Amino acid sequence: MSTLTFAGQSAARRADDRAVGAWLLAVCGMIFAMAVIGAITRLTESGLSIMEWAPVSGVLPPMSQAEWERIFALYKQTAEYRELNAGMSLAEFKTIFWWEWVHRLWGRLIGAVFLAGFLWLLLRGKLRRGLTPHLIALFVLGGLQGALGWFMVASGFAERTDVSQYRLTLHLGFALAIYAYALALAIRLRWPSAPASADAAGVRRGLWAFAGLVAVTIVAGALVAGLNAGMSYNTYPLMAGEVVPANYGVHAPWWLNWFENVAAVQFNHRLLAHLTVVAGLALWVWGCFARLSEEARRALAWLALGSLGQLVLGVVTLLAVVPVWLGAAHQAGAIVVLSLTIWALSRVRAPGVGAAGV
């Protein structure tokens, strides 16, 4: 894929880049909100309330009592209704329906805002050379994410009372990959002038390793959500009075515990969260002694602070047995840490590396 260069740019070109960057930041904000709405949808057990995938007609909610009854009748066919919500009234069903409907509508709005903005900027000649392929890729990935969302939801229509934790993890991970891609582009366009630092090369390698750790921790958190693992072992720092829960390895083959054992999945997420904080603090200390610009040092400080804050928020969420608002806040915190990582990568620049290189 083509790369972006920023050498020899005119004032008009910079103004165009800022406009494109602002539009991409708005899209990132919408994706951020989408992830939080998705967390609420999951936590309120609303995700299986709409049994049809209607990309066009589904924009409108049921407009008559007969249509409400039809949609409710479809939901009654699920194992979730039979085993968990038998006897639910239509009024109660509407509560979970609206969360899922808003989640799907917001996804459509993201696509509309992205496409409208892209076409307007393209026709106005504001897109720099090399940027268009990136934007087309983002739009295609967004469409695939919508299909992946339905693939996830469909996993709960048979004998399960919820969606597959594997598909949920894939859906969330794909969404955040799109978010990270768009945010990195927005930063390069909006804030390209990062001062070079003599010791930045080594710190950047550490930051890339940290980014990988953040990604794995988020994936582990998605598995926790998919298995409702946060509803168990609601103590800290021990789990059922032990450092490692006794039933960590009850499944065979052993590696299956990492994906299907509630105790193992929660323990792994705890461990990874603590490692993320340690790594974030280590990067900050490294930055304090390395020859870095003040901007780079501030970025590392915010990254360490964000990682620590996310750990505290996670512990509070666990001890409170994951109320909806705290669970949603914890997912938002994960995206904040991801965003701070991308920002730090854009600010820690080695000599000879292009400005805002992420």
C-alpha cells in the first residue's frame, strides 16, 4: 500500500491535511462510541434481540404493534429466551431491542459519515497523493466489520444462550484494528511535526512491543466478556483465596483453558493487565533517562498513567461484579490506552524517520 510523505508541503496542503485529519478523528470518535455501545449491548444481554440482518430496511424500527409482535416471536425461538428470559413481556423485550437497534444504527451512521466525507474531500481535491488507497481500505474493512457483526450474532441463534466468545473477540478486535488504523492516519495528517530524538529508535521498539501487549490484553478482555468471566472470582488480588485458581487447568487439551475456562481466562487477563502497567511504567522511566524530546516524554507519561488508571478501573469493575456502566467504562478505558499507545508512537521519532511515523 502507498505511503504518505510530508516533505515540502504548502500552507494550503497543510490546511487540507488538517481538514482530512479532523474528519478522520470524528470517525474515530464514532468508532469509540460504537465500542462502548457494543459493551452496553453485551452487558445488558441485548445482542440476540434482533434475529434478522436487514442492512437497508433495518434502519427503521418496528412501526406497528403487529411488527413488534413479529420481532418478539422471532426472539422467542432462541435458547436465550427459553432458558433465561422465559415469560419476558413485550415491554421488557423492547428494552433489549433498543440497545441492539441503536448499536446497528450507529454502525450504519459510521459508514454514511465516512463515505460522505470521503466523497466530499475527494471531489474538492483535498486528499493528498497516496491517501486514497488507505481510505478505500478503511471503508472496505468497515463493511467487512458489519458482516462480521452478523456472523457473531448468528452464533447465538442455535443452542447457545449467548454469542460465541471467539466471534465476539474477533468482532471487537477487528473494530479496534480499524480504529487504530484510522487514528494513526488522522495523527499523521493533523499533527505531523514530531521533533526527532537521539534515543528514540530503541524506545520505539519498546513501544511496538508494548502495543502488542496491549492488543493481547484487549483480546483477553474480550474473552472475559464473551464468557461472562467477570461475574466470577470477584475478589482482588487473590482468586478464591489463591494466586492461581485451583481449576485453572481443568480442560483437556490444556491450551483450551485459555479460551473456554472462566478461571483461566480471567486469570490471564489479570496477569496481562498487570504486565501492561509494568511495561508502561518501564517505558516512562526509560523515557525519563533517554535523550528524548519533551513531547515524547509527555506522551510516555500519559501512556503510563493511562495504563495504571485502566488497571484500577478494571479492579473496581471486578469488585463491583461488573455493573453495566463500569463495564462500559472499562472497555472505553482499553480504547484510551490503545489511543495513547498510537499517540506515543507518533511522538517518539528517531532522526531520519518521517514526521509522525506510526
